[in-house]
Amino acid sequence: MRRQGRSGWTLGVVVGGVALALTGAAMVGVSSASERPEASSSSVGTITCPDVESQLPADIPASAQAEVDRNLTLLQTQISEAQNRLETTVGQGGKNFVQNAILGPLADKRKSTIDRIAISIGRQGTKPDLPADELSVCVVDKDGGAAPAPETTAPAAPETSAPAAGDADNGSEAAGQQISCPDVESELPAIPAQAQAEVERNLALLQTQINEADNRLVTSAGEGGPNFVQNAILGPLAGKRASTIDRIQISIGRHAERPQLDVAALSVCKLA
């Protein structure tokens, strides 16, 4: 059924319940040499991201501290994983490979994590108004100069070990096919009335994401090399869907038991 279906280098996370060392600065964080990826990254550049920790309020509720710490750590893990992929995929893909397959997916993962930080603080106090769209975008810093990432309409994708079943190797082979995604709505439990509007907005967004990916499939026919469709279309779509499905779970969980959806499975689409 075709339907719906930024953390800087210096996170400064303090474990053991000790308060975060916040600076209050609203600038891109730059790590020290010891916090950057290993020296092997010098030939391909180093991924740098805006500092999220410095954007957080100073008075994080004690009951939210552990969850905030976990998500700040996750932001650093995401950067490390993206840096590793940057180094191990040198020479792959076309001119936009790094953006479509590495920086874009990283941005979407970061945005979802930043949203969770804001939500966790908001449950116990005033929800911070974090500029998640800006904080999520990272760049590749080469020789000390960060090159802005090119504009892209596909900013997201979780890592996948192989193209989903039915994927074509390139845009030309995908001609005449459409994108098919798992149905999310049928997996939802009874939705509390207070969450209904937000859930419906996100279900509609899932369909919009499919429509946009379908359009890109048509307009990019013949572009790229092997795995172009996976790296530039299906992968980014999966990342967007994962974030949207997670928001659906969170919205329901505010008013009832949070559903435990198989987000990884529901986010992956294929060509049909």
C-alpha cells in the first residue's frame, strides 16, 4: 500500500547527574584536536556541526537531565559515525554524494535528536525554542575552512547496509517505477483526542514525503551512478520518515502509553 505508509564537537556532557557546563554562546562549536576524529580525516576533511549544548537553558530540570545527557552524547556519536563514513567512502558517488549520503542523513538524525532534547526539557519545565533546522546542519571543514553544504531537497537518511528490495541501480533503470512505503497508520493504537490533530499532520507529512521522492525519482532519471536512487532518494526519504514516525509516537505518548513502533522497518521504502 502506497501511503505514509545541529551538537557541536564539544558536547561537554557530564555524567553522574552533574549539571551541564553551559556557555550560553550561540555559535558553532569547534573541537580541540583531541576531540576531533583521528588524523586520517585530514585528507577528506572533518565534519563540524553547530554547538547544541550552548543553546540549552541553564536551568534544565533535574528530572530531565539524564535524558538530555543521553541525547547530547548521541549527537556526538552521530558525528563520529558520519565522519567514519566520510573517510571510508572516498571516491564514491557523484558530485553531491557527500551531501546526499552523509551530511543530509546526519542533519535529519540531529534534528530528531535535538527535538527530543527540547521535548524532554518541556515535560518538566518550559520547552526551549531551539532553532533545530539551523543546529542540525553540518559542514565538511577542509584545512581549517568549513565549506557550506550545498542546498538539497533530500536532507536525511539512516544508514542502510544495502539498497532495499526492488531498488534500481541508477535513475535510468528506475524509470516508470514508483516508491512504495510501509503503511504507518495501520500500525497505530487508539489515538487520544488531544493528539489526533498532530498525528494527522504527521501522517499527511509522510505522504508528502513520498510524493516529493516520487517527483525526484522522475526528474533525476539518468543521473548518478550505481546506488544513486538509494543514496539520493530512498535513503533521504527513510531518514525523513523515521523522524516523522518518531514524532507521531511522541505526540501519542504525551497523552497515553507511547506506542512502540518498528521505526526502522516502517521508514524504509522501495521501488515498485
